[in-house]
Amino acid sequence: MRTFIAAFVLTTALASGASMVGYISDSQCGASNGKGTKEARECAKDCIKNGASPVFVSEKDGKVYKLAGKDVKAHLDYKVKVSGDVNGDTLTVADIQKAD
């Protein structure tokens, strides 16, 4: 039981204040629009314009996160670095900027 509690505390500490690089995609296409191609960027914009929610796709592992916090729609054209708190599959964005 102690091992489980220690693992849970460590996981929670790592999830808090996360910083990741990736792309803003849409909830309809998810990871398939989580890349920098012109087609993926345009499709994500169109899907969001037509009602899909923005999501974040991690470049490291392709994981898709629901987004909360700041509006990210101005960052659809390029790779981004996001900072915030992760709780399950939701990323609460504290800061977002163009990635190098």
C-alpha cells in the first residue's frame, strides 16, 4: 500500500506544472491533425471553426489532451510549447507560445 501511495504522489507531482511541445489539433481528428503539415493545420482550423473543440497533441508520445484554461485558437499555425497542469487527460493551459 505504501508503494502505491508513493507512486501516486510522485505521478501527481510530475503532472503538476507540466511543460510539453506539440500541436493544437481538434477533438474530431485528434492525433491525425497533430503534426505540422499544411493539410493538418488547415484541417484542424476547419474542424474547430465547425464546432470541434481544440485539443493538444504531445509531440513526444502523440497523446491527446483536452484543453482548459487559456484560449489556444491563435496558435493553430505552428508547433507550440504549453505549460500548465495535467489532470488525467485534461491539460489546463497556464502559458502557450510558439515552440523553437
